[in-house]
Amino acid sequence: MVQLAIQPINFYLGTLKRQNGVATATLQITLSCGCPTCAGGRFDPERFNVVARLFKKDTCKGEFRCVYSGQASQFVCHFPDVEPGRYHLEIEGSDPDSGAAGRLCMAVEVI
């Protein structure tokens, strides 16, 4: 089975920056072999289900949908009304047509 690789783009050092009270994460989802996901292709990101969850001290602060940005393999997730501090971020992605799935878990700091 093909797996999805989820990689941080703008938060690879573990920092999510807030602007006007909203933190934004940009991430890349590719096939585990390194091939990109692109609109209209075999692994079309438009049909992917991508969800991010933010946890603070084992309490889920919210579940947020990540959406395809229109650029190959790139997704964006907005976290509104998130206070500054340290969090645990979990991102899960799946392609219902192929069964491909992937997960990213990491510590982040919202500033």
C-alpha cells in the first residue's frame, strides 16, 4: 500500500506564527516514494481528507481542516483564536480512493 508523507513547510523548526490571532500551517503531502500529489492526477489532493488537531497538556484545543492550496503537494491549515504557547500537533491525511494515509506528530510553539 502507498503511504503519504506529511512534512512541515513553514513550521519545520516547530514554530507557528500568529497574525491577527490566527496561526497558519503550510504543509507538504507527497507519496512515500517522493512523488508529488497534483490536481487531476492519480493521487489528486482535492479529494484528500486532511485534519490537524492541536493539544495542550493532553487537552484537544480543536480539530481543523487542512485544504489543498492549489500548488502541487501543498496544503494550508488555519488555527483561529489559538493562544501563544507550547502545543502538540497531529496531522492526519488520507486518500479515500486509494487508501493511502499518513500522519505527522510534533511539538510546536505558537508565537
